[in-house]
Amino acid sequence: MERYYSYSRYLRELFGTRVYRVTVDAGFTCPNRDGTKGRGGCIYCFSGSDYDPEKRRKSVREQIAQGIERVRRRYKAEKFLVYFQAYTNTYGPLEVLRSVYDTIREFPEVVGLIVGTRPDCVPDPVLELLHSYTSDYLVWVELGLESAHYRSLRWMNRGHGVSDFVDAVLRIKRFKALNLCVHVILGLPTEDREDMLETADFLAALKVDGVKIHPLHVIRGTELERIYLEERFRLLELDEYVELAVDFLERLPKETVIQRLTGEAPEELLVGPYWCTGRYKNRVIQLIRQELEERDTFQGAKCRF
């Protein structure tokens, strides 16, 4: 039995086959970087969320075409989701957004659109635009929340509050065909175990459609690295993270799609913890599954909403 609702299972149920993501950098910036709200971004912000500056030299069309070809060769894939990931992918004039998103229409093998953004950057006209794609595509909006506690958001220099997030969720829910995924970070030094599990309860109460769970990890060249080297706050050990991840899953509704259970960075950029690299990813997921088995528990076992 599957003890949590994995993203791969969700996509198989929806499309009857494996579906793969192709990640795109559309060249957007962020109000927390360009001076509108702040400069430098969140303290963990690097040069784009997938660490590939070469992508910005290619058009969206080139990135999609090359991404599809690469994934097709490796996995014999037939269906794809295009994921606009780096920075804030709803931060721009409506017609610019439309022209960028419309690129997916040139690829018949693309079945879905994923747009990563911030809670304070999803005005209703943008949501209406995204909803217009739902007649032809699966559409997910991904919001970075990280924590349900304002003191943590302030420590991360997120540039928005919990109220911005609640407002965004409630407005997204008016568009029934849009799906909402939320990013969460476990192991922030501003929080204890109960604080972290309160974030799970918060998301359960709001009934978000999906969650990505990440451990806090420190990347070279970020403000977080400077703070870490200065303060030497403690990062989670692997066994601590596994226990916390299972605790978190227990608090979420069983129908919430778990899109990610860990996070990783290139080894040459990672300061710590050591297990947040690609080569440990499968091991972390295996240990979380093992913990679920040993506890004989499952996603939703302690959901209160």
C-alpha cells in the first residue's frame, strides 16, 4: 500500500501513463529582487531555482524543445508538463505572460502548465489568464509559503505575510479548475517541532491541492550562507528530517498531492546538510517510506480538518 499520495501516482491516475516535467526559465525577476519590495530576494535565493544560468540565453521555445527531447531520450516519455520555475513567473504585464505561456501550444505532447510564483503576485487578471488554459491543459499554480509563521517569513526576508498567502489561496480557489501547490521548509532555526506541524495544520485547514516539502539547506553565495557561517545555527540531521516529514504527512489530508519530499542542490554549491544533494534524494525518500511503515502510519492519520 502507498502510505502517501505521491505526485507520480496522481499523474498516472490522471493520464494513464508517466508524465514528466520540463523546467523552463522565462527570464522573469521578482518584486523582492528588483526594488519593488526589496533587493537581494529571500535569504536562500540563488541565481534561479535550478542553478542553470545558461537557460536565460535560450528562448522559452528552445528550452521546451530541448527539454522534451532530453527527457524523451532518457525515459521514452510521451507526455510532458512545462514548469515555469525560476523566480516569479506571474510578475509581468498580462500580455507578456500570455505570450510566454502560449508557447506550450506549439508542442502537442505538452499536457500541462505549472507556474511558480509568490502569494503577493497573483492578481485576479493573472488568475483569469491561467484559468483560460484549463480547458486544454492541467494547470498548477505553485506558491512559495515556506512557513505559516510571520516571524519565520520575516527572518527569510520573504517580503510578504501570512495574510497575503491566505488571500491568494482564497482567490485561487474561486477558479475551480486551477490546482494549488504550496512550498514548505522544515528546519528553520526560528521554529520548533510544533511550529512546523502548525504549518501542516494550516495547509490542511485551507485544503490546498498539493505540497512540496523541503529541508532547509544552505547554498554558497546566498545571504543564508553568510548568516549560517556567522551564527552557526543547527541544521537538521537526516533522521530528524525523516521523522519530521512523516509527522508533517500525518497532519495533511489524504487527498493532498505530495509533489516533493526533500530538496537537493549541486554538491559544489551545498554548504549543508550533506544529505541535500541529488545522490541522497532516493535514500531520503526511502527512509521516509520506511518510517511510515515502521510506525504503521499514513498521510492523513492525524489530520484534524
